[in-house]
Amino acid sequence: MAATEPGPGWSLYEIASRDDPHAAWRAIREDSPVLDAGDGVYFVTRWDLVDGILRDARHGAGRGVAASFGATEGLAFDAMRVWLMSLDGPDHRRARGLVRREFTPRRVEALRPFVEATTASLVAGIEARAHAGEPIDLIASLAAPLPSEVIRSLFGIAPDAWQTEVLPRVHDSAGGLDMIEGLARHFDALLEHDRIPDGLLAQLCVPDPELGALSRLEVVANAVLLVTAAIDTTAGLIGNAISCLLDRPEIVKAVRSEPARLDGVVEETLRYEPSALSCTRTAGCDLVLEGVPIARGSQLLLGLAAANRDPERYAEPDRFDPERALPGLLSFGGGRHHCLGAALARMEARVALERLIVGSGLDLERVEPARWQTRNPTVRALERLPVRATRRGGAAPASTGEHRPMTDEGRTMRVEDHSLMDPAVQESPFAYYRALLEQAPVYLMPEIGAYVVSRYRDVQHVLAHPEIWSNDLLGKAGFSMFQHREAQDVLEAGGWPRDTKLQTDPPIHRDYRALVAPAFTAGRVRALEPFVRATAEALAEDLAREGECEFIATFAAWLPIRVITRLLGLPAEDAARIKHWSDAWVEPLSGVISKEREIEVAHLGVELQQYLAAWMEEKRESPAEDVLSELAVACFPDGRPLPMAEKMGIAEHLIVGGHETATSALASGVMLLAQQPEVARALREDPGLVRNFVEEVLRLESPSQGFFRFALETAEVAGVEIPKGSMVQVRFAAANRDPAQFPDPDRLDLHRPNAGAHMAFSQGEHHCVGAPLARLELQTAFRVLLDRFERIEIPEGSVLTHLPGLALRTLSALPIRLA
């Protein structure tokens, strides 16, 4: 056929850039499975031949990659001669072993939460544009930025530097050699000036005791290779997969009902429309393939895309079938040069497809024919993929439960139209909680990158199975309490890591909980009752003198901090300092903290830690009857002393947990008393009801709205499959208003028989160890206030607002009038 005959204007790369190159490749494969393309290059397209060459150790990568780009000198030429694609034998085994350390299954899986969160953010942007009726380019909106952001994170490069110094070179319109030269010079300059970010580039510089070290040139070369391969081919895979689904609504319907089918979609895309079109080997000996003599040293251009449609290997190869078995898939190469990043690329594509196709609730319609990029002739990827996105018939995503619109005071609220990060929802979340409970009790929320579990029995199930749903976010999920590296550096330089083992899982958690539990025994809490009452009465007198004041600053903030200061054995006069440090220390939990403030918080945290360390040292020398003295000399059951970092984690946990939630509950309780004077009258008439009032306050206005768990394995909750490595937000506050558990859940009921079954203190292994003390403080405070004041009112015109945040619910201020 004419397509197989080299001639003027004929080029393998020209075929690759066509909208549909497969017909030409099929013709070449059928007529000349080994095609002499001239200049010592042979194009091999039949699957068995391609697979055989990839497996034959005699045919190496060679050093012809640089020549294929037309390079004869310069840093790009030098780099391409030593990157993994060009090495063989011992050099390749050494370099591959050093690079492979960063792509182990464990390291790839540890990236999943970041990939999930990044994808969630990108898809949220797509949904916002869909609501606005705008056409959306899915390449620019998802397929390209996702792998770019993942590899940026891996390298540890700051976003602004990535956007200004790296991406422009990757997307260099000249492509090819100029792109490689620019990237190589960038990474070489970082090494030369010792400006290596903490990430993959730094890890490539770390030697191995057995393998040795990469040279500076090898580090530069493989950094370039990893960046270009990670962005172009993965973006191609994601975009090609979406494009394949757009034309096949029956497959979209199938994966929405059974998301596990997306694995087959990813694999079939790799076969049907692979982003890596070919790879090169150098003939290591004279050979004859299909009657074509090939001299040693010739270049073997292996047509991966053509081989993937060989009917001798795959029946009906031009049909897209996610259910087909795919033995011997060649899309990531094969043999000793199989792509190291294959698992990461597959994971990114799988996450992107599930979030967009299954989780977004959008129907996508192509608005113009596919347009393929021509910048890089070795990669088949879409340049643009414009779509029109519409809401799926008013239905919520299949993986998040059936959607039914609900009305709250005349306003229609739909789960997918809001999120837990919306300021309006954080201010007044209760209608949204009802929407979650009714429409999607397990809801994959893009804005937080987690499955939100809201129903009481489902939250209870998650909390009861720490072997599946881990609380060890710092250890197992790879989370950090700080979003910004600079803040973490401040803490590491002057203090101890924020890593309390109270946040781990059994059995480790139980050993540490046993160290803390003696501080909150029934006897110890009862012994504090006179101090709690005296403190509450003194603070109530302060309120009386003011008459009209701000309740939190005058009362609610001070009772819990003075009690925990007393419990720890710290000076009463230091309570204000401790509160200042503690208030700052909890700010990162809000999820809305700026970089500058987070660095300030880190400095304040170091001050708190140094203060506690000094007191623990003093109490180790001169112990007293207090918790800090016990902590200073704490040992494991086998007699080993507790390390200072872990003592610090426990002390911080006691301080923050010991006053933040109690302060919030005190303020919320007084707010409810002011808003519902009939409740205050009932409590004065029967003080015995104060106990249940406290439980109802905790249920209705849970200070801890919810916390995260990390899926250690794939599991189902309420019929929704949650993949291993996913984040789960157990929403205590929504469960506390579940009508299946608490009838008429929005009503404060002083006689509710199961009010104490709320989730405000969590349940199971991580039930709050300080709950007895918190209950004592709340019951005592409300009794004192009800005895002391006949009227508790909120001044007319006052506007009550809450501090922003995902985890905690706290009034920013509570103006009151007392008489």
C-alpha cells in the first residue's frame, strides 16, 4: 500500500500526528510488519515481534535517543545519553535501582490522598463552570493539571516556581530538544547552587549502600525524564480515557452502577489509544525479522500503538471493550525498561475518572471533534477536549446515594450544590446535614477529598473498626498538621513533632491511652469538683459586675483552661499564656489558615513546647500530685521511659482537648438558654434536668463536628464502596441529628432518654478520655449560672457568627445581658 512506501513527505511521525493513524498502522502491520524506514531505522508493528524484541536482552536501549532528536552536543545531548531510556547492563541496573526507590508500591499508594484531593479540587472547578453554563476543556481543566500537580508535589517544587520555571519549558512550543535542554539547565542550576527542594530531586541525590549514587548529570537527566514522562503520557492517558467514554454512553452507565469497572476502562484505554506510541531499541546483533535483514546497531522503532491493535493478539482490536482480558499489554514498554511510573499513572487516571464520571453527577457531551496535539510526535494525546456539562437528570452520583431535593424554610438545598467548606454551611450546617442524611449518607465530597459519612449507625460502624478505618493520619495516611513546609521547619528546628500516639490505632493506641486515663478517673474528677465550682462562681461574679458583656471572653474561655491548668499542675497565673498558645495550636484544624499565620502558629507552638519541657524537667526532679509530674516520669509497661516527643504530644493533647471543646459547649449552651427561656425555667424548677441539658447541648451543637479516618482497605459503608487509601470524614454532628437515632432531632428535649448516646465525644477506641471532666465543668457551670441569674438574654440586634472551620464549631463571640 502507498502508506507503506517511504517517499517524499512520508513520515512515521506524520502518521502519528493524524486524527486517526490506526488505519495506516494497520496497513503497515499487514503489509510490512518489519518496515525499512530508511537511515538504518526499522519500524516493527506486529505484537509478537515487538514483545520479543523488548524481552531480548541483546537488543538494548542504546544511545540513539539523543541522535533521534538531532542532538550532537550540549547538556540535552549529554543528559539523554545517561537517562534510563538510554542505559543497558550494569549501568542501567544501578541507575534504575536508585530511581525505583521513589516509585515503590508503598510510595505510590501514599500519594493517593494527595491525588484524590487535587482531583477533587479540579472537578469542583469543572462543576462550578458547568453550573455557569460555560463550555469546558477537560484537558486544560483536569487531564493536564492533575499529573502536573502530582509530579510538582513529588519534586517538592513551590507552585510559583513550577508555573514560571518548569511548566513553560515542558510546554515549549519548539518541543523536542529545546524542551529537554531548558529543563536540564534548570535542574542543573538547582544542583549547582544547592537550591534543591525537599522532594524527589533531593532523593535522587541520596546514595544507596549497595548501588552507590547517581552522578550529577544522571540526576539531571532522570529528573528531566520523570517530569516529561509523568506529565505528557499521564495527561494523554486521562484525556484519551475520557474521550473514549464520551462516545460510549452504555459504558458510562455501567461504570456509574459499578465503579470497579473503571479499572478495565483504564487498561483498555492503554491498549486502544495509548499515549506512548513507540519506543526504540538498538539491534545488538545482526538478525533477520520476517525476511528483512537488520544489521547490528540499527534502530528498531517499536510501534506499541500498532502492536496493541494486532488482531492475532486481541480479537476485534478496533472495538473499545473494557471487559476484555489484556495479556501482554505493551503500553508501558516491557522487559527491563518497563516504565517505573506505570502504577502512578494508572492510579491518577483511575481517580480522575471516578471523580469526574461517577462522582460529579455531570453528563458530558462532546462539542467539537477531537483535536490531537502535534508538539510531541511520540505521544498521542488530545490538545483540547471541549465538552458541555449538565446535571444528570437531577440525580446525585451513583456512588453517593440517591438524591432527593429538600426544602428548608423555602430554600431548596441539594447536597451537590454545597459542601462542608461553604462559609454559609459552616455557619449554619443543620439543613445541609439533613440533606446529607436524606440524600447521600455516604457522599464523596470533592471539596475535601473525602467520603462524608453522616448516618449514626454508619459513623458508629466506622468508629468500631479501626482495623479498617485508621485514625493514624500522621503515620499511615502521610498527613501533616501543617499545610506549609516553612511552618513544619519552624517546629522541627525548635520543638518536637506534632505526633501524639493518642491518635494512632490499636494496639499502640491502647498503651498510650493507659498513660493518660489515670488523669480522668472518677475519683480524680470528683476531687476537682470543689475547684470547678469555686472557679465557676468567681467567674459568675465577674459576669454580674458587668451586667452586659461578651460571655466567651468573660466566662467560657476561662473555666476550662483554669481547670486543665490545675489538673496538669501548672501555675494558675500562667493560664492566660497557656490559653493563648493553645488557641493558636488548634488553628490548623480549621483548614482555612494562611501560610503567614501558620508560620506564626508554629512559633507559638514551639513556645508552648519549650514551656512544657521546662516544667516537665522541674517536675521530674521535684514531683507533685499532678498529671504533668506523672507524665514527666512516665514509662511503658516494660519499663522503657516515654520519649520527650511523645510526652509532649500527650501534654499538648490534654491542653487543647481539655479546654477548646468545653469552651465551645459552654458558649453554645448559654446561647440556647437565651434563645429558649422556657428551657431555662424548666431547669430552675428541676435542677436534676441539667445533666440531660448538657447532653442535648453536646448533641445539638457538637463542638467537634467531625474528624477524618483513612481506609486501610477497600470496604463498603451503606452500600457505597470506599477504595483503599481514601479519606473518610465521620461527621459526628450530622449523626447527632439523625432522626433514626434521635426522633425529632432538631428539638432540645430535656427528657430525651438516649441524649447521652451522642457522638460529641466520639465512640469506640478514641472516645474522649476527658469526657467525664468536660461533663463536670458543663454541669457545674450551668447550675451556677442558673442559680445566679434569673434572666439570660442576647441583646437585641446582636448577630451571632461562628469561627470558620471544618472540624470545630465555636461561636466567635456571644454578647449577653444578665440579671
